[in-house]
Amino acid sequence: MTTCLACMGTRPEIIKMFPVVRALRERGQPVQVLHTGQHLDMADALYRFFGMEPEYRLQLRRSAPGLSALTAELLGGVDEVLERSRPDMVLVQGDTTSALVGALAACFHDVPVAHVEAGLRTGTHDPFPEEKNRELIGRLAQLHFAPTAQARQNLLLEGVAPERVVQVGNTVIDAALWVRRELGRPQAPDMLPFEVRDFLRQRLPSRLLLVTAHRRENWGLPMRKIASAVATLLALHEDVIVIWPMHPNPAVREDIHSALAALAPEVRARLCLTGPLDYPALMAVLAHCHFTLTDSGGIQEEASALMRPVLVLRDSTERQELVEAGGARLVGTEPSQIVEDASLLLGSETVYRSMQLHRSPFGDGHAAERIADVLLRQRALQEAA
């Protein structure tokens, strides 16, 4: 029987790969999980939440900084796991270094690669290095699971054979809807950390904005500009509160704190700066927010599943479908533009309702089932050959 090795290391990969692993296992398909070692604390919490314990774990030393050192260390680790596990298929997701290395190591072992969330492109340098990772995986994979028609078209224009590209939707919608159901159960525990729960208890029913910013291209001055815009929004709109889960990088946090230092105490009281939220807690905040300001690709998708408008803190997005559908606007990092678009959403019920999509452009919650069906058909054809 064909064995799949699902290679993942970052929080978004785990979230988006979980529905695929679950769908395959429900169909009796053996799947082993390799955790490549990034986002360790958050990863362990996610694996427990999803009931998806990895069979293999890399212990990253991170003895040198930079992408080259990380890539080299991951490649050696994944190579060793492939020697031991001998899978018939390697599954990678998205655009991370883990995904690129998983695909490259599989190529070196002559093992077919299936790429979940294939074909996303901005057509620019950014996001870096994710854009190049996607392009390279597009050359290494044998099966490309494109989330949208645009993603599929991107791959075809790059010369990928049509029979190797399957449009399935995005598994992040599957995960978001699954979590919403889980959190909606009467016996479901409260997933929010105490400080966030207490902040909301004191401040609701004020309108809540969720802010997240972590992209490498937004570090430094762009991050300070984003924080300055948030400060202005809080000063202008007394009925608005903000929850901002901050990136763990100390330099990023310093930029945020420095830009918010001049806030008046009564305004600062309507801002909750917290550490990274685990996935269930983040989804709970996203479900309660009025809209979100984010540079995260995953949150753009998750927000669309929960009918939450998105202001994208970037100049380009590989999730252009959400912009075209009217559920998101590109606002960049200039404070004036962020404040203008956010104030429009806060001030116009018509504009707000127009950005609440009743159907996500990224899928219907059944992407993982389609992926599993394709992989099982692939196995049947191989066994019959």
C-alpha cells in the first residue's frame, strides 16, 4: 500500500495539511507526519489540538543565522527521514523553506511530490523568499493541487502539464470551518488566554479589530508605520478596540512598542498587545472581530471563510482572488492609506456589508476530500500498471 510522508514545520503548514492527513487516514491511506522543527512551541499545541502526532521530528540546531543555513540543515534532516521512511509520495504545502526542502529532498530520492496550495503567484519579488519557493516547488512537484482557477492558470502558463494540475479549493477553509464547528460545541473549552479574555470582557461590545503583521518585508520602518496607523485609528474612533498578537521577534516588538509609545493612557487601554495566539484562540478572535488588518496570507483566507473583511498590509498579494471578489483591499503600509480604508469600513455600513462575502473564493470546505480522492486514484492506477 502506498505510504505518504507529509512534510511540515510552520504553523500555517500544520493547519493546512491537517485536513489532508485526516481525509487520507479516513480512507485507510497510511500517512506519516514529519515535523521539520520550526515554530516548535506553537507546533506542539497544534499537533495536540488536531490529534496529529508526528512520527518524525527534526531537532534544529540553528547554529548559524540566515536562510542558507536553515535550508542546508533542513535538507540534511529531511534526507535522513526519507532514508528511514521510504515513502511512495511526499506531500508539501505552500511556500515555506520546509516545503521547498521537502520537495527537493524527495526529488533527490526520486520520490513523487504532491504540492498542496500550488500555483499562488504575486509576479513580483515579494513576498520574499516565499514567491521563489513556490516557483521552485512548481518545477519539482508531480501533482499540483491548485486552490483556485487563477492558481491553476498560473501553473499552466509556466508549462505544467494540465493533467498534473487539479483545482481543489484551499484546505485552510476546511480547517477554519472544522475549528468553527469545534469551538461552537456546547462543551468546547474557552480557548482565549486570560489577558485577551479579560480585555474583551471589559471592552465589548466595542468594535474589535484584529491586527497581525509578521512578513519579513514589513520589518523595520513598515512595521512602525502600521503601528502608527493603528494608533491613529484608536484615537479617531472611540468605539474601536484592537487585539494585536505580536510576532515573537524582539526587533519587531520593539518597532511596535516604539510607534505606540506616545498613545494617551485612555487610548492605550483600548489596545491589547499580546504574544502569538494559538490557532483556536486566533480563530476565536477572528470570528468576533469587525474586520482584520493583516499581512498574513492564511488570515486572508480564514477571514473569507468567516465573512470578515480584510485590509491587506502589503502592496501585492498572492490571494488576489479575495481582492477581486471584494472581500479584501490592498492598503500597503502607509498610515494615511490604512487609516482612510479602515475608517471607511468603520463609517459605512454599505461598504462593510459589501466586503462580507457569503462564499469564500478559496473553497467550500471539501478541498482535502478532493485531494485524498485524487491521491487514491493515483495509487490505484500505479497498482494496476
